[in-house]
Amino acid sequence: MYLSRFLSIHALWVTVSSVMQPYPLVWGHYDVCKTQIYTEEGKVWDYMACQPESTDMTKYLKVKLDPPDITCGDPPESFCAMGNPYMCNNECDASTPELAHPPELMFDFEGRHPSTFWQSATWKEYPKPLQVNITLSWSKTIELTDNIVITFESGRPDQMILEKSLDYGRTWQPYQYYATDCLDAFHMDPKSVKDLSQHTVLEIICTEEYSTGYTTNSKIIHFEIKDRFAFFAGPRLRNMASLYGQLDTTKKLRDFFTVTDLRIRLLRPAVGEIFVDELHLARYFYAISDIKVRGRCKCNLHATVCVYDNSKLSCECEHNTTGPDCGKCKKNYQGRPWSPGSYLPIPKGTANTCIPSISSIGTNVCDNELLHCQNGGTCHNNARCLCPAAYTGILCEKPRCQEAGGCASGAGQRAPPRGCPALLLLPAPLGTARPRLF
């Protein structure tokens, strides 16, 4: 009686919550990998696609500069003030903390008034190019969820390339080009993200809107992630179901927002004029006060938690998967090929759980926890699955028509009888709620 009352109250709470919080149904329930539900057969696992929360990924990166000695201050040198390029009595000195500008100051907490920044050496070796590569590495595959934002303390560079790697820095591809003159710098016509569409969202563009010199209110460079999401999810990102559907079915789109490393290539500092003033080379340098990269660990929709241990990120894998990205089935759970989870159907997706290998099942063929008979089969004394007529196999996983030489369209796809537990329970239709026990 108590259990019945508890379930009734819980079901009411789930229903009320779904009414009070409509957005999770739109965005997708991807914050839980599995939960227990009650059926007429008792308590069973309900599996679903899941992923870690989006977070500030700069807390977990390693930064490398090339050339490694490009940071100012060793030896100490003077440079021109930001607001007055002809007042050149500021000093950078690596041996004095209040005058030093090391790379880690690109990622420190600054509050409302940024005052800390990394700074390069000045362009004292002009006309030799002043070029710097800033490489951000995670040693883990991550998925970008928000704009990449770079805040310059100096003028924004006249020429810059943002690059990405998907193989831990072995190869690189351009993400976007930035220049005061795209045609002159990169032989490309200037564009902005607003010029793109669903069909051209993966196009690599050169933009001129972020490449002005010494202007006090123009210090920020964006790589627009959200504007690209908006081509599928709408301008306010309310139709995330559409975006998730596209990500699920289009690998190139999914890979576009996936990185292991980012590289900022600073190719020419802010000059602001046609000619470089060779009498005041201390006014030309790069300085960055902040870099924002927001994303999540890529866990192939098989984990909600990503842990940072021994300077490494790794997924806490569910669904009987393993590996840094949950990219393979665990030992003894290779009863079918590994597959990533799916965002579809909205709102809970499909877990694509790894199932036990037939050779590892042993005497305990099935139970009420993990080893469920599939396709409406029922577990008999934990020793064997009693399969419906259309299915066969240890866990009723094979359509019987396959053994007869082939299945017609739709054959062997009969839904499980009501109340029979299955290894993967289909999610409820969009907008409905199920009672759950957490």
C-alpha cells in the first residue's frame, strides 16, 4: 500500500515537473544514463542517451607557445601604452611578478575589470614577421557548445587564423580566417556567419569584422558556434530537437563542432595604417587578456560525468562501454558491435547499450537487472529466455527470419508484449512522463 501511494505521488510530481519545466523536453533528457521504472514484471532499468554538462573547458587545457620564447620580459623591454601608441615607457619584466605577462594569464579569473594578460615581445625585428602560434590542448575529444571568445588587450591582429585538430595535433584544419583585408591576406572574399545557411554552415570563411586596430571598445574576436546552431535550432535556440536530429544523422556536422586541440595563429599584429612605423616598433605586439572555450567531454552519449584526474579528462562510462570517450564495449559485453548513443528519438534518445557476449553469459543467462531478454522474451529461472515465435538467440536478439534466408521489410519487428522487460526500453512519446524511482 505504501509503495502504491509512493508511486502515485512520484508520478504526479513527474507530471507536474514536466508542465512546469517545458524546455528539457525540447532540449532533450540527456543528463541521466539510466533509471529504474516499475512494470508489471517489477523493477527494470530504463536506458537512455546521456552526455556531460557543458562547462568552461579552459580549466582543463594545456597551453603551448611557438616560438617558446616569444613572451615578453626576458630580457625586460619597454612597450607603448595601449591607449597612446606613442607613449612607450611601459615595461615587461618576467622576473618581476607585477610586470610579468606569462601565458597562464590568458585563462585566469579577472572579474569585471581585466587587468592581467599575456603579452608577446614587440616587433623589434621588423621586417621579419612577428608570428605566434598559441596551441590549446585537452588530450581528450571535446564538443564545443558556445562561441570561442578571444579578448585582446592589444589591438586585434591584422591577420589571424583559428585552427582545429581532431587527432591531438597531428593534423590541422582551418576553422576561420580573420583579416583587415581578406582578399589581400588569404585570397578570399570577406564573409560573415550571417552570410551562411544550413547548406553552407561548414564553409570555412574569412571575416573582416573582427580585425580593426587600436580601438578601445573593439577587443573581442568570436568564432560563432551559436549562430551556426541557430541555422537548425532557430534564432533563440528553442528548437534543439531539430539541431540534435541534424547532429545525429550528419557526421560532418558533428565533427565540425568536435576538437581535441585549438590553435590560434597570430600572423600580423594590429598596425592600423598602411605602413609600419619603423621608428616606434615597440607599439606593435600581441596581448590577450582572456580566452573562453565552453564545451563538454565527448562521451558518445554514454556518460554524464567527465572526471579530471592526473591532469587528464576521461568519461565515466555507462551502458557497459569503456575507453576515454566510451568508444568501445567492455570485456564480456561484445554481444553486438559497439555503437554511439543516439539523440533520437527526442527527448531521451537511444542508449545503444553494449550487451553481454554469448560466451560470457554462462549459467546466469538472464536476470532482472542487466541481462534482459529482448524483443518480448521472458526470463525462465535465470537459465534461458523464452522467445516469441518471431525471434531466436540466447537473448531473443535475432529475428528468426534471418536464419531462413532473409527478412522482408518489417518482418520480425513485432513490439514486445505489454509488461515484458527488454534490454532497451523505448522512450515515452514527446511530452509524456513516466514514473521513475531515483
